[in-house]
Amino acid sequence: MIHIDWILVLVGGWLALGIGALFTLHNTGFVARRLFPAGALIGLALAAVSLDAAFDTPEVAQLVIGLPGLPMHLRLDGLSAFFLVVIGAGAFGTSMFSAGYFRTGEGTPPGLMCLEYHVFLAAMAMVVLADDGYAFMVMWETMALSSFFLVTANHRVPAVRHAAYLYLLIAHIGAIALLLCFGVLQANTGDYTFANLRAQQLGPVWSSIAFGFAVVGFGAKAGLVPLHVWLPEAHPAAPSPVSALMSAVMLKTAIYGLLRISFDLLHGGLWWWGAVLLALGLASALLGVVFSTVQTEMKRLLAYSSIENIGLIVTGMGLALIFRSYTMTTLAALALTAALVHVLAHACFKSLLFLGTGAVLHATGERNLGKLGGLMRSMPWAAWLMFVGILGGSGLPPLAGFISEWLLLQSFLFTTALPNSFLNMLIPLVAAAIALVAALACFAMVKFFGVIFLGQPREEKLRKAHDATGFERLGLAWFAAGVVAMGLFPVPLIDLADRVTQILVGGGLAQTVHANGWFLLAPMGVERASYIPALFLAGVAAATLLGLLIARRLYRGTSRRAPAWACGYAGTNARMQDTAEGFGQPIRQIFEPFFRTTRHLPTPFDTRPYYRVLVEDRFWHGIYLPVARLVDSAARLVGRLQQGRISIYLLYSFVTLMFLLMLVRL
Amino acid sequence: MLPATFPLFLTLLLPVAGGVVLGLYGHRDKGPELNAAFSAATLAAALWLTAEVVFGTSVLGFGERFFIDPLNAFLVALTALVGFTTSIFSMPYMRIEREHGKMTGPRMRLFHSMYQLFIAMMLVALTTNNLGVLWVAMEAATLTTVLLVSVYRTPASLEAAWKYFILCGVGIAQALFGTMLLYLAADRVIGGGEGALLWTHLAAVKEQLEPNILALAFVFLMLGYGTKVGLVPVHNWLPDAHAEGPTPISAVLSGLLLNVALYAILRCKVLADGAMTNGLPGRMMIGFGILSVVVAAFFLFRQRDVKRMFAYSSIEHMGLMTFAFGLGGPIANFAGLLHMTVHSLTKSAIFFAVGHATQRAGSQVMDEIRGLLQASPTLGWGLTIGSLAILGMPPFGVFASEFLILTSAMRQLPWATPVLLLSLAVAFAAVFGRVQAMVFGDTNLAATTHRPALFPVFLHLGLTLMLGLFVPPFLGQWYRQAAALIGG
Amino acid sequence: MRALLSQSINLYAASLLIVSFAMISQRRILSLVHLYTTQGATLVLATATVAYLTNQPHLFYSAAITLALKVVLIPILLHRVIDRLDVRWDVETLINIPTTMLIGIVLVVFAFNLALPISQLSSSIARSTLGIALACVLLSFMMMIVRSKAIPQVIGFLAMENGLFFAATSATNGMPMIVELGIALDVLVGALILGVFMFQIREQFDSLDISHLEKLREE
Amino acid sequence: MSVAGIVAQLLEIALALAAAPLLVGWVDQWRARLQNKSAPPLLQSYRVLRKLFHKESVVADSATMLFRIAPYVKFGCMTLICAIVPTLSTDLPLATAADAIALVGLLALARTFLALAAMDIGTAFGTMGARRDMLVGFLAEPALLMTLFSASLITRSTSLANMVESIAHRPFALEPSLAFAGIAFTMVSLAENARVPVDNPATHLELTMIHEALILEYSGRHLAMMEWAAALKLFAYSCIGLALFFPWGLAQSGTPLAMIIAMPVLIFKLAIGGVALALIETVSAKMRIFRVPEFLATAFLLAVIGLLVHQLLES
């Protein structure tokens, strides 16, 4: 029973830090340089403890708080531990970065910010620990609430307010769905402990309803299409460390919930659940990546890319569900492992990238890609660390992103044996789509990095942008190291994921992988597929060195610096580079139907000709605005009831009386 | 050793005395303090009474005319508490109103004495064992509040008070007819005389009461007291009265009066359920409840006036409670009682905050209130947290009860839950959008002369928070017993 | 003799109903007040009769109270109000009077058949009049709905109270004393407050037409 | 891993490095012949490399580290690809390090570096080239992956060595899915190697060029590495194609004898392939840049159809 107690202590430490910050409400220096690093260390400890707990037996605990007769139950098993590792590790890097990030005068006073921030962390940790419906919902909503206040840190800006409102609204709708989900699960027993929910044997209809509610609820949080619209609004609005936490960690709690309910509490279920998840995940992945390639605002771009990655994760889960429903344990484990590894990988590189944007934002005060560029020279630290990030984000070998995509594709590749021919037909298409998504992600990342850091500065002020500070570098480096390490040594990841898959699908890859030592990654046996990141890297490095040697060997001429050639055209300047719009233009053309594009083209007669193109989300105009209009007109209709005329009011009363009297006489 | 009835006696007597005294001295400078003092004394007495009940069992007093059982014990304490905090809040508030010239000396006197009498009447209504007296007390409470609503003498307040009087008067009249039928039914079993209206006696023989009469009686009682609960479609007086009366009155109306009316319905439901086997009362309440929730949610959506908005939110929550009690069963009843408590705490806290905000903005129109957080952080946070709590955000108590209500409804009444879900979402969108606009951004508010009394706001919110995370054992015990009492 | 008296109760009841109909059809405010007084008087007689027949002293008290309140005090109050505000105009109704009468008849039928099963269960000597009492209540309710001036509305409200009171007497030989007292007090205070209100409304809107009281509404 | 394996590995790498420019020369020569031009000598591309290595390399002022290392990284990636593709033998120590998916990843890695390097200078052409190259890439890579998949669906494996081996050893059977895959693969490799009809290696017309725009700023040894890497890429693609679709004559045992036999077979196959490529380039016309996506999308769809056909007919 030691781990969970330690974890509770650490979480308590976070809360204590937050409350302590209230006493130094406006002392930015102290809050930032002392409290945040302390929080970071707590996060590290949390990650360590839960990493150890993951390989131990499940532990349970009870809090005194809760409803009468229903104290909050906590449980620490492999699944929770896995996500606690994500939370702890994410918290460490992000808090370290925040220590260097928060400056004076960011709207909310720093002390309050610190409180909200640490409550947010604590709530996320408790969400994955919760072992009964009430505790889960309380922590879940606390998480949403604290993150909402973090997003509104700079509430003087109307756009921020709007974004935060949208975020909380959708989060609340999701929460209501979850409420109903638990209502279905408890099956009139009035006992909300997960143990009881697990024990309930619901019919296919009820369990499908519960699953549906769960998908809506967690989808709203994870940003699954069509509930994704809040994500690209909220992430740019929030301070960068907050965006990092939300995107890298908070979205994962939704994944956790979905896993917990669909695999654990509902015991897998029907095959079409998997198909549903597959479809949703794929839709999100495609839409997210396509949109991220055409964004012109760096944090929006990353936000859409988060939608894409969540989509990939959910796709893996869907596949795992399908396999599980046909009791193909190994394949289910493979798909689920892919999803879980991607959870880790995405947590790492997305935090890295968001924090990087924070550094850029502070250095330049500019978030519009069209005004950035050439920062590699002025801020090399941030640039090179983020370079690692985008390589990881593009899913390129030998980094973290590739491992998960590799596993995912593997699991798609060996699905020919499904007894359901329809799925058999479907699977290759899905695999193709995944490949497409991966390639597009690469496109988006190249655009992101190239436009921000490469080329010539598009604004004069960018030349004297200052590099990331010490704490910020530490935070960035932590995640960069994670991306590299996970990419090179996937076997430990497989072990960690194995603990989860053992619980959820009753099987794992640990043995098969361990059969081939610590470097070779061969989940299905070497003859099927194998990948040795370390050797791979060594090979590339060796070959590259070989190239260098050859060049040195054969090389005769000298080398000098000169102005860029550019086909001999002398008058090139920074404005001639491709802008973000330009870079995304081909995608805009190819995926025209995805977007709601409004274009203004200059005519020869314009005195001041200009070109503007506005790319919007179809869902916003297709679903959300009509719903809003509907509600509004309904409200107007209802308003007629209150027309101020007392006779009419009396008439209501009279008619109701008559109606009820007839009711009882019949 | 004093008899257990003594604190009860005090609890009822003190506010009456306060009404008299303040009727004489309420206009003095120290009038508000005097008011608060009497409320404090009442609270002390009520707490004493509560303590007695916690350690003893149900109390019968004055020859069975008054009694305390789990169902009304916590309501008495709650009423006294909110009455006290409201009087604290009204000290600076009313002073400022007086400086603004909206209140004069005589009006202050009227306000204070009526306030005390109103509290007294509600306490009587809660503790009486006689359904007839219950009716009398409810009517009296209406009369006192009518005067309080119209205290500004503005056209709007007059109109509101007039509507309040007429609509509630008619409603209450129907309730009287219901009570009469009840008496008629009891007459046949127990025989005439006062005993035939004592709830304890009726509850003892409820199975033998004539179902046909009880059905009619419950219709009249439901509609009558339902008018005061503010159930759609007989809610129309509520938003006007809340919006045009002084804010302390809006607070006690939402926080207390509606509860007392619902309490009356509950007492009658117990008898009706006992007599009728077909569960008609429950279905009736479910119908009223759902209707109220849905309609109120959509009313919320297009509000301009902040007090009106929160008045509609009260309708919504009363609807939710009615729905819960109609649903019946231990969980739903428990949740309903919990919701009664936390709603009155939260809603009154919100009205306190709103009151100060409107005073600073000099308007109740929400578009003219901006940047509360900037103007006064504590006030801003009070309003924000209060609104989030009332909208069912954990870890506040409202969430706890809504959690229980919705989850239990999900399996008993699957068709109803999507409707409730939709309405809750709409309500959230409406209220939170408005509140956010008022709280955030750059402010346009002036400074006030008197320090706002924010202690009540945070006291209430603190209690709500506590109830969301931890319900004291004796309270939980009461809720359970009361839930069993209501049965259904 | 007793038989005659017990029949007389039904007579009083019938006259109450007639008075209610008269109120609906009556346009002039002054005559409305007179009708109200008549109603009160009839009520007193009925109560007293029941009291005598069932020799219940507390019914005599309540009869006395009724006399004081509904035959003396409130009519005087109303008269003063009318004089002070000098409102002598004819009342125009929202629905024209014949229609109202028709609806009224429907209501009476409805009330009777509603009260039938109950009055059979009643042990009171005047049980058969419960239907009439209910009808009176509903009629006054309707009167409140259709009248567009303040005073008629108030009179309707008070008439409703009368109906209830009669119901109490007829169905259950009157409520317990304490309740009776409470009700009486409430009615008195209510009437006073209404009187005060009418003055205030008058000075705010310089009219007692409640169509002025339609400002508070959802746009 | 066996000594023979290591020998085979090294031999492959050496062969690739040596023979890649030759293949390019061969193709150019044949194209010239087919277009009735006077053909350049077979060793022309070696001369070009030598010339470049002797020229001084000019680096733009705004260039960063990234710009300088990109050529070597690309060279490295291409070399590794040549190393893991079973051209001579299927018993390769490096083959376990990367399977088909990793191979595609490797190509993507090289492309990413190149594109970023092109954007590094910040000229109009560089960024334009980078954009176009990424455009080609994000459509070509999935297509390539799909073609490889349709092979690995047949062989139940993604490790190239096993794929090639089992394809080589199974009784001869007509695989419609492979036919689709083959066509798709050809189209992809045309695009990837900047060949007509997608791109024209011989032109420097700004509006049409893709690959040339990328390496516009390079000169001297950097350019040499680029050219060489491009040659390696062509070689690697040809080898993959041959190994997957004409897998006969590879050395299984890895004995020297087997290699000796395998070598001429490979060279022969490459020669044929080169002629075929030249033929394609001659008969087809360069298409507009906006048509390229359609061309590649067709390839992608063909590959996917290949997969479906396999699911439908062959599983």
C-alpha cells in the first residue's frame, strides 16, 4: 500500500504549493523561480513512484471526503500508473519551463496562476486514480474548471474570453454525457464504485448506450470530430505552458477514461464499437492534419496537430476493440500498445513544441507565422531542441513518433484473419489513410519549423530575439531527451504498455519482445517485422560519416561564404519567401472540400489591390451555428409565455387546474 | 433543565418580537444592526434547537401543534442561517440604497419589521404540525413579502407586487381548498376537531384516507403551493418579484420561501401517496418538474436583467427538485433534499454578489456590468464561483445532488434524461456566457461608499463546497430519514 | 322546523350561486360591491344555520367573524376606495358577457360532477352544497380572469375566498377554530394591503386599469 | 550474424556507391539515343561528380548548420537504404535494423532534411522547391508504403529480406495485386526520382523545377553529395522494384559463389530497368506542376486497390 500513499502525498504537495502561492499573490519572482521548480520536482517524483507502481500489484485507498455512504475510492493499477507517468513527466518539464516563462503582468496574478496550475495538475492525477463515478466526475470537472481559469489568464482579450467560454461549454456538455454514462452503468444499484460497475452485466443495448455516452463525453475532451472546435481556439488563447499541459496531458486523461470505461468497465463489448472508434479516430486524424497544414498561426497549427494525434490514438484503440471482440489477444495487445506508445510520444513532442512556441512568443511577441522566420540564428537553443520535436512529430525514424506509427501500421498489416469480411475490406483503406496522415503530418511540421526558424527574418525585430532562458532550456531539453530516448529504446515502453494491455485485453507483447533482447523491436517475431532503432541510427550516422570522409577525401576546392545565389537575381528580400499561406496552398487545393474557404482576389482595377484567403472549419458553420440559432429561436418562442398580462397568467393557472382535475377524474 | 420545546419556542418568538421592535425602531440609524441582531438571536435559538434534535429525536411541542422531525429540522436551521446572513448583507446594501434615495426612513422601518415577520412566518410554516396553520403561515409569508417587493414604490415594483399578490393569492386559495378536502377526508377517519389537521395524526392513518378525495386535494394543494414554488406554468410572478424587489428579498425568496412551499407539497405528497396506490402524485410532480426545468432553461437564454436571470435559474432548480421528489426512492429523495439545501445557500450567495454588483453598476442590465474581477476581485470571484456552483460544477454541492438525480433518473426514466441534459446544457450556455461577460474584461464600475459585506457570500459558498465533498454525518442521517419519510 | 332549516341551507347555497353569476354579468362596480356584501350576508346565514343545526359553537364564532369581516369591514373599505379614487365607470370585460355566462354554466356542470362523489362521502348535513361551493370558487376565478380593472379583480378574489369559506362550512362543518381565525386574519390583512396598493397604483399610473401593469415581460 | 552476411552487406554498399552514378549515366545515354541526340559517355556522371568535388563550394551567408549537414544526411540515408534492400543477398545483418516501413521513414527523413535545408537560405526558389518536394512526398510516401504492403500482405512480413525471399521461393503464381502494386511503384519512383513526367532533371526553368530548386543553392562538394545521393536513390528504387517484382537470381546462402552468380543477374536486370526508364521518359511529356498531385493520387489509389484486390481474391 505504499505507492498510492506516496502519490497522495505528492498530489497534496502540489495543492500545498498552490495554496502557498496565494500568500505571495503578486511576487512573480518567488512564485516562478521557487514554487514552479518545486512543483516540477514533485512531478518527477510522481512519475518515478508511479513507474515503480506500474510493475506492482494494484493498490486501493479511500478518502474521507465524498458523498455520505460513498467516500471517494481510489485505485492505482497499471492503467492509472501508466497515465500517472505521463502526467508526472509532463508536469516536470512544463513546470521547469514555466519557471522561466511566467513574467509579470500576464492578466491573472502569478500567485493565483500558480494555484490554478497546481490544482489542474492535482486534478489530472486524481482523475486517473479515481475508482468510483462520483470521485471521477468531481476530479474530471475540477480539471476542466482549473484549466478553464488557466486559459482565461489573459481575460482582457475578447478572443481569449470567447475561446475559454467555448471550451468550458463543450467540456460541460461532455461531462453531462459522462454523468448519464455512469447513470447507465450503475444499473439502479445506487453504488458507483468501479468495482460494482465492473460487476454489472448490462445487455447489449444498455452497454451500447453507455459506450455512446462515454464516446461523446470523452470525445468532447479529447477533441474528436465533430467536438473538436474548442481545441484550436483554446490552445492559442492559453499561456504556452498551459497549452502544453492541456494538449500533451489533459487530452490523454480523456483517452484514459475511454480505455477505462470501454475496455475495463464494459469489458470490450461489440465489434462495431471498435468500428465507431476507428471511424471517429480516422476522421479526426485526417481533418486535424489537413487543417494543421493550412494554419497560419503557430499554436493553432499545433492544436490541429493534436487533434490529428488523438485521432491516431483512438484509431489504435478502435482496432484493439475490434480484435478484442474477436478474442485475438495478441493483435489487440499490439494495437493497444501502439496507441499507448503514441500517448507517450505525443505527450513528449507536443509539450516540446508548445513550450517552444512559448519561447518564440516571449522572444518576438509574435504568434503569426507570416511575421516570423530566421529565428534559428538568434535563438539556436530553442531552434535545435524544437528541431528534435518536429522530427518526432513527423513520425520520422529513429525518434519516438515513429515507434508508435510503426506499431500501428504493423497491427493493421496483420489483420487479414478477421472473421468479418467487411472489416477485412475496411482495414487496408484505414492503413492507407494512416500512412497519408503520417506523411501530411511531416508536411505540417516542416512548414511549422521552416517558416518559424529558417529562411530570413520577415520582421526586423526578429533579428534581436533573445534565446530561451535557463529554466526554459531545461524544460525543452527534458522533452527533447524524452523524444530521442523513447525513439531509441522502445523495449522499456513496450514493458510499460504491457502492464496496461495485460489488464485491458489480457495479453501483452513483453515476452515476444524480450525474446530478442533490449534493442530489437519485433512484436510479432523477427521474421514478421523487426526494427532496431539504435542500429538504425548507427547505420545512418555511419553512412553520413562515410559521406563526410569521402567528401574530405575527394575534395580539392576551397569553401567560402557569399550572398545567396537565387538564380542570379540580386534583389531578393525576406518578403519573397514562401509565406505560411503559400506553403499550405497545395494542400488547400487538394483538400478543397474539407474547408470553407472565402477568397478575395485583387482585380486589375483595384487602387490598393490585396489578396486574402480565409480558411474555416465546416463543422462550425455546419453544426454549431445552426444549433445556436435553433436554441435562440426556441428561447424566443418560450419567451412568449411571459407576456406580462396578468389575466393570461391567471388563465394558465385556471387551465392547469382544469387539466389536472380532469386527469384525476379519469 | 429546560424542556426541549424551549428552543423551539424561542426560535418562533424571537423573530416575531423582532418584527414588533423593528416596527417601532427600524428607521433608526442602527436599524440594520438591530435587524441583524434579532436574526442572529434567531439563528442561535435555531442552532440550539438543532442540537437538541441531533441528540434527541423528533420533538413535539405545545400539545402537538408544533413538531420537529428530520424533514424540517435542517430546513429550520437553514432558514435561520440564511435569514441571518441576509440581514448581514442587507446592512451595507440598504444603507447604500438609502443614500441613493431609493429608501426612506419609514420604508426602512417597513422593510426591517416585515423582514423579521417573514422569517417568523416561514419558521412557523416549517415547524407547525397543523396543515391549516401551515396554510395560514404561507399566506402570511406571502403578504409580508408583497409589501417587501413593493417597498421601492416604483411602477415596476408595484406591478411586480400586484402580480405577486394576485397570482399567489389565487394559488394559495386553491391550496386552502385542498386543505379543506384533506380535512374532509380526515374527518371520516379521525373525526372532526383540530386533531384531524395534525400531520402526525394524518400520517398515522394515511392508508385509510379516501383516495378519491385525496386525489382532488392533492391537485389543489400541488397547484396552490406549486404556484409559490414557482413551477411552470404557474411561475409567472417569480421573475418579476425577484427582479423588482430589493436584492435581500430576492435572496430570501429564492433561498427560503420556495423551499418552504416545496416542503409543504412534500408533506401533502406523503399523505396522498399513502392513500393513493397509483403513484399519481409522483407522476404529477415529475411532469411539473421536467416542464419547469426545460422552460426555465430556455427562458434563461435571452435574459438581459441579471436578477431576472437568476430568478429563472431558481425556477429551473426548483423544477429539478420537484422532479427528484416525484421520482422518489431513497437516492432521488436524498438528492432532492440535498439540492434544497445547497440551492438555497448558493442562490442566496449569488444574489448577495449580484446585489453589490448592481449597486456599483447602478443598473441590473447585464451589458452594463463589466470587469467585476478588475473592480473588486473578491466580489468577482464570489459571483464567478457562485454561478459555476449553481450551474452544477463540482466540487460544489449542487453537482453532488444533480449527479445523484440524473444518474438515478437515467435508469428509471430514460426518456426524461436527454431532455434534462439538453436543458442543463442550455442553462449552462446561457448563464455562464452572461456571467463571464460581467466578470472578465476591463471594468466600468464605480467605487462604493460602504464596504460590501462579502462574508455571507463566501460563508455560503464554503458550506456548499463542504456539502459537495463531505456531508456531516448527522445531516446525512437526517436526509436519509427524511427520504425514508417521504418514501415514494 | 329543523327540516325547513336544513332545506334552507340549500336555498342559501343556490342564492350564492346566483350571486356569483350576477357578479360575472354585472358591469357597474358599485353594484359589484353590493353583490359581494350580499354574498357575505348569505354566507353568514348559512353558517349560522349549520351552526344551529349541528350546534357547534365555533361555527357561531366564525359566522360572527364573517359578518364583521365580509359584510361590514371589507365592503366599507371598498366603498372608501371607490369614493376616494372615484371610480364609477362601467367595467369592460375581455370576453363579452354572454360568452362568459356560457362558460360559467359549463363550469358549474363540471364542478357538480366533480363534487358529487366527494359530497356523498361527507358526513356534513350540508354536503350536497359542496358542488355549489366549488362552482362559486371557479366562477370567481373566471371573473378574475376576464375583468380588466383592478377593483373587480380584487372583488373576484374576495368572492373566491367566500366560496372557499362556504365550502368549508358545507363540506366539513367548518375548519378548526384556530384555522378559521388565521384565514380571517389573512383575508383582512390582504384586503387592507390591496386597498393600499390601489391607491399607490392610482398615483403611479393615474388609472386602475391593469392593462398598465404589463411592462414586465420577456422581449 | 554470419561473416558471409557481413561480407555481402559490405559488398552491397560498395556496389551501390560505385554503380549508382553508372546507372544514371546509362539511363541518360539511352534517353539521348531514343531521342536521336548524340549520347553522353557512360561515365559522364562520374565526371560531373569529379568536377564538382574540385570546384570550390559557395555557401550562402544566411545558411546555418542545417544547410551544411543536409547533403551528408541525405547521402547517409540513401546509402543505408541501399544497404538494407536485398540486392545481392537476402542474408543481410542490417536488414533486421529496418523493415519496409522504416525504409519509407528513411526516405521521409532524407526529404525532410532536404526541404528544411532548402528553406534555410530563405530565397523564393528554395521555399518553392521545398513546398513542391513535400507535396510530391506526402503523396508518394503513402503510395510507396501501400505498394510495399501489398507485397507484405502476400508474404505476411514487412522485413524486406523475408518479403523478397518468400516471393522468390513461392511457386510461381499470377498476383493481380502485385500487378497493381508494380504500376503504382513505377509511377511513384518516377516522381520520387524527379523524372519526366513529374520533373525534368535536365531543366532549370524555375517554374517547373522541383528537385533542382531544392539544391539550387548548393555547389561544390555539397552539390556533389546531393547528386550522388540522388543517383543512390534511383539505384535504391530500382533495386527495390526489381527485388519485389522480379526477385529471381538473388543469392540466398551468401556464399561467394552465389554472389558471383547474383551480381551479373542484378546488373542485367538494372540495365533492362534503366532502358525501360529511359523509354518512359522519352514517350511521356512533362506535366504541369498542378497535375502532379493527380498523377500521384492515381498511384496511391492503384496501390490501395492492389491491397483490396489481394483481400478479395487472394486471401
